[in-house]
Amino acid sequence: MTTFFPVADTALLARLSREAIPTGEYFRTRTPAGSLPLTPQQQRTNYEALATVSRRPQTAPDHDLTPIRCMTIRPPWSDLIALEDDQVAKRIENRVWTTRWRGTLLIHAGSEVDIEALALDAVRETLDDDCELVRGSVVAIADLTGIHADDGACTRWSQEGCFHWELARVQRLTTPVPARGAQRLWKPTPKLLRRIGDANPHLRGWLAAANAGGGS
């Protein structure tokens, strides 16, 4: 049985199961005097435990063998990833779980907006005032090139107490493609990939190469 140090264990496991946006509060131990950071050893132990939990099967059916994966992310975080200017865009996705999979990752904007995020200075400074958040659609394509444990603020978008998923070669879809999301990494259907290619012909080569290259 996986054992966590006191970090609101029940809430942490519930958050893992429904894939909400994680925060560092689950990597702080509670005391009568308030909340205190975990020791480095406790954090390492929790990261190892989370890595074990994260090795569950993917949520998509096994008969769908496409190597491309998709991740549902709530706006405005998905909009920040879809920005093509690497100097201001979000190139780290924060998750409380990790995976050994690497490859082409579709960014899917969830239908629910993170209202609290809209009030953050970094978000307001980066998105235009007239920005219309995209919901319920695939909005970008990227490469997931690596994942590392919390090593401090490696970017302005990194969150404490999370695994930092490294995104590269991000391209925004000229035409977002509506789709239903799912938890964790999920496998887009061949039909969805065809719709993305039809609506965004410049991405057909990337999608074809990713499919031909296989997955892990």
C-alpha cells in the first residue's frame, strides 16, 4: 500500500484521481500551529510514492494504438501553453503525477475555466485583455520532452510541490478542434486526428510522422 507523509492524504489521492490543477499545499504538513513545509526527505518519499501511483493504465481503450497522447488542461492555462512566443508562454505543465511516456502531446482546453487563475498577475500580464478563452477543444500540439521533480521556480509558471512537465516545439492550432476531454494522458481517436489535420493542414506532416514513429 502506498504511504504518504501527512499532506492531507485523502485530498491528495482524490486530486490525483480527478486531475484537478495541483498546488503545493499538498506538500506541506499540518501542525497545530499551522502548515509547515515537508523536509527534503519527506518530499522525495512523496514524489516516489506519486510516481508509483501514476503508473496506472491509460484511460483510453487498449485497441486505440495511436502513439500520440492528449492532455486536458483548464483555461486559461491551456491558452498560455498555446502561445507561440517561448519568452512569455507557459512551457511547464504542473502535475502531481509523472509518466515515462514521451512524445507528441495534444493540448486540449477543458470546458471548465480556472476562474482564480484569471486574477493572477502573471496571467493578466501575459494574455491580452480581449483574449477569448478557448474551451472544449484541442488548441495546440507540442512535444513532451521530459519531466522533472520540483527543483524550484525553473520558470515563472512552475508550481511548488509538483512534477514539472517540459513542453517544446509548441504550435497553436490555427483552427481549434472541438473534442471531449478525459483524465490523465488520453489517446485521441484516429477520427479526431483526421479532423485536426483537415482543419490545420500544416500539422498533417507532424501528426503523420508521430504516428509512424510509434509510442511508448
